Amino acid sequence: MGKFILKFWTTILSSCAILNLGVQNKDQSSQAIENSPDPLSSITVKRSKKPLIFLKQYLLNGTGLVFAGHSSHASHASHASHASGSTGSYGGYSSPEPAPVIKYPSLTYETVVTGTDSKNMIEAGQELSLSVNVKNSGDGIASDVRVVLSGSPDIVNLLGEGYALGDIAAYSTKTAVFQAVVPPLEKAKSYTLRAAVIEGQGRSPKSNSAIKVTFAPQKVEDPIENSDIDKAIPASNIKNPNAFAVVIGNRDYSETSVSKVDFAINDAKTMKEYLIRTFGYKPGNVFLLENATFAQFRDMFGTESTAGSLANHVKKGITDIFVYYSGHGAPVVETREAFFVPSDCGTSPSSLKNNGYSFAILFQKLSELNARSVTVVIDACYSGVTNASPIGIEIDDPIIQMPNCSVFMSCAKNEISNWYPEMGHSLFTYVFLKGIKDKIHNQTNISAKNLMEYVSDDNEGVPYLARSIYNGRSQTPQMKGNSENIILKNK
């Protein structure tokens, strides 16, 4: 027992002496080591001093006690080196390197649906948008991040299955956006949709709950009844279940420099009612777009290299296509290009090139549909003035060299496309629909030529009304394409 206690206190005294030496500066440390009394010298060991000699040969470095050999000179040198701040080994043993700091990503995400009502319902013809905001709250990079959709096949195929976000830096957010126009349907149908985020190194976040979205048929609205063309819209026995129409009314523009087109939405709504009640189109087959954005134009008709959603509904050689537009159009003078002006676009050349929808691309995509017939009605102009929208858009003939296509335009180049405030419509659209209403009772079929003769009549049509209402102002409707094309088959 006495031997054990002796060893214990011998160790404590030696360690305390060494610790005291390690905190002094270089000069003091060296002198202290040589002049300090040996804490073990006063201790007498009866049998052997080897344990004490062994304890005296410990030195203290930054991580603990290490052996320094039997030479007291080597011990003093090691202490001096440590006091001076030098690095390396102590008595032949190396100092450990600091452990590397590993940084990891931490992903969370939220899913936002726009275009639906409070019950997550959206009508056919409207744009559905799904945004997935992915946030990296960690201090490491998230690698090869992808957003993958799953759920009901119809809605997944419509929006697209995946979106690659790439790498997401620490404390950064990226957003994946899925957009599509809801296709026509005869009765409401609900779908489930789930967005999952996949991280390339296996650090994917937990999936959120599935979303339920309901597609509903477009409502058949009551007539506006501002004028005679809105009252008693002729109801025919015509049925054209394979026909599809895109009807656009752009009244309001986000760019403050672009004037409002007061009657554009009235025009579009009334045109839709004629297509359903008089032309025999199914309600779900008429896409009404109010204040259509560039994304809606692109999704509906397509881009130069991709097809739009309209192409999914066309039966080649069977489907009739009708496109109506009321709103602003604008040219880029330098290139002689004409553009529809979406509601989120300006009329400057740079804005049109980035967010305008080209007339040329529209007719290219329509020609690729191989429809039985194509009718395009453009009540467009450049910019607004009081009761008018000046500078008509010129369409070059090569754009519309489809043998089955007829294109109606509200005015000639450099003329003003006037409004008809008393009737709540543009002047051209009012006369165009009045012609449909009057002629359906008297003719078996209405051709493009018949309708053009009506709207351009110098004594009853648009030219006459423009002169009489606006004190001699000229407005001359134009037609391009096949004048023999049958616009309405009155069986």
C-alpha cells in the first residue's frame, strides 16, 4: 500500500513541474528547466529508483504526455522548442493534424399552385402553373438537384415529369416551374399530384403531401347583351365535335406604356358564344384566354421548335381550327416582323423580340396541324388612341400559304382599327359577328368570300361605319388566304 501511494504522488509532482514549465516563454522556459529543483530528489525509495526515473522522462505537448527518452538534455530541448511556438515532433512523435470540417446541404421545399380557385379547381382553357421552391439551408452544396412529379398520369403528362435545377449553393433557393393550359373536357375530373426533390448525393428531403387538383369544363356564360349581336345569338343545329377554337381577348397590359384595349374581353366572350351556339363547337373545345401572357401563347400554339397543347387535340384532315385575337399587335420595323402583344409584354423592339408572339410562328404552327380548315380573325392594332387603335398589322402572303386557311384582319396597313363604344365592341368584330348572325338565316354555307363581302361593304360594313362615326376616318378590312374556305356549314 505504501509503495502505491509513493508512485501516485511521484506522478502528480512530476506532472505539475512540467506543466509549470510549458507556460513560460522561450528564455524563461530554458532557464527554468535547468535551474528548477528536481521534485523527486527529496524522495527516497527504499528498494529501487527506476519508477521515479521513468516518471521524470515524461514531457507535456499540446495533446498529452509523451515519452522523450532517457536524456534530460533532450527533454530540455523539447520544452524549449515547444515554448518558442515551433511545430513538428516531440521526442520522435508527430503532432496530429486538425480534423477537416465536413459541410452538408440541408434541403426543404414548398409547392405552390396558381391558376386554381380556393378549391383547387381550374377551368379548361386556363393556365395551370406549379412552382416548386427548393431551399438549401445547409452550409454545403446540394448537387444535381431534380424535381420529379408523380401522381395521376394525365396531369403528370400535361405538366411534364421532371425539371433539372442543377447544383444549389449553400443558403440559396432555386425554383422549378411547370406550366400548361388545361385541355377541354366534358365533365369535371380530379387528379392527384406530388412533387419530390431528388439530390444527387442522396441527401434528398422528405416528400411533401400530394396535391389534389380538379379540372372543370368551361362555363357557357349568358350573352353580354350590350348590343344587337349579343342578344338572341342564333342557335343552330350544327354539331362540330372535332372542331377546336382559341379565343384571346387582351384588354389589360402590365406595361404602363401600353394602352388599354377597352372592348377586347367583350369581343372575345361574345365570339366564344357564337362558336358554341352558332358554329356548333363543344363548350370544352373553345379555349377562352383573357389577358393572355407570353407563356399562354407559347403553351397553346408552341414555339419555333416545339408543338403547343392545341396540337394534341387535332385529328388530321378532320378538325376545323378557329383562332380569334382582339388586342394589341406591333411590328418591328427593321425586320418587318409582326407580333401579337401578350399582356406581360411591351411594344418596344427589344420587348417584342423577347416576349412578343410572332405572327410567323403562329402560322407555322397552324400549318403543322394538318387540320381540315383554319380560320384566323385578327382584330389587332399597334397602340391606343381615343376610340381607336392605330396602325394595322401587315401579314406577308408567304406566311399563310395554306390552301385551307383564311385570315381576316380588321384594317389595312397604316389604318386605324376603330372601336364601337355604343355597342361595347370593336367596330370590326361587331360587323363580323353581325354578318354571321344575318347570313346564317339566308345561306346554306358561309364562305370566307361571303363574310368578307359583308364586312367590307362600302355602304353597310366597316368602311361605312368608320366614316360615319369618326368623320371620314378610313378602315378597310383585309383578307388573305383561301376565299372559298367554308367558315360555317349551315346544315
